Amino acid sequence: MVAVGVRFVQRVSATRTFAKVAPHVIPALDRAVHRLTRGRVLLSARMLPGVILTSTGARSGLARRTPLACMPEGKGSSWLLVGSNFGRTGHPAWTHNLLARPDASISWKGRDIPVTARLLEGEERADAWKALLAFWPPYATYQARVEREIRVFRLTRVHP
């Protein structure tokens, strides 16, 4: 039954209507629930693993909190983030922030973890993209909808 629900969400998330509405609704809901549950619950993570990324604004220098889907790698040492922007034309702001200031943190399963972000390119990006498409097929629809190459970042845990 869960597989049917996931397939339904994948189909819906690949629509243009979802791309128009979701960026305004899902992050606001995720931030509110995450705050109210003190980091224990992230609504969107019910279908896809997710983090709250805290990055530093590229221009403002202010902390920016963004709920994002992620693909965990290994045993909690790295995560892939996709700058799909729900298949909209521009790169999402959080990707500009990470390019300017790659030191960030994530809230992962209620724990704050310092990370360093790195934009993947070339063969490394191609390998990650293949794994991401197997993980969440709607990314292919998002990429087909835009001319830009969707940015893929690897966040790596910073050990003190």
C-alpha cells in the first residue's frame, strides 16, 4: 500500500500545477511543523527523506532555513541535495547561498549537524544524478522542463 502512495505522490509532484503551488505551501508547512515539534517531525519526509538546511545568505549574510528533500548516502556522513526548484526555470536561492558560502548545517532526524557543501560536476554529478533518478524519478521530469542543468550538491558532515 505504501508503494501505491509513493507512486501517486511521484505522479502528482511531476505536474506543472504542483510546481506552481508546492514552493509556496510545502516549505512553510515543513518549517512550522519542524519548529512546533522541536525538530522531530518534517512533514515532507513522510514520503521522501528530508533535512532543514541552514545556510548563510549569499548577499544578506543572514541565516536561511530551507526544508529540502535529500538522498542520504552511507551511514549518515553525507547527503545529496537537488536544486530542482520543482522544475521551475531559475535555480533556487539556497543553491546560490551554498555556492557563496559552503559551510552550513542541517537538521537531520532531529539532530543539528555541521556540513560542508560541494557542487557536483562532470562524471561525479552524472553518477549522483543516476542514483537520484532511481531514488526519486520525478527529478527527470523537472530536468526535462528546464534548460538549466539542475544543481546537485553533496553535503558532507564536518567532524570537530
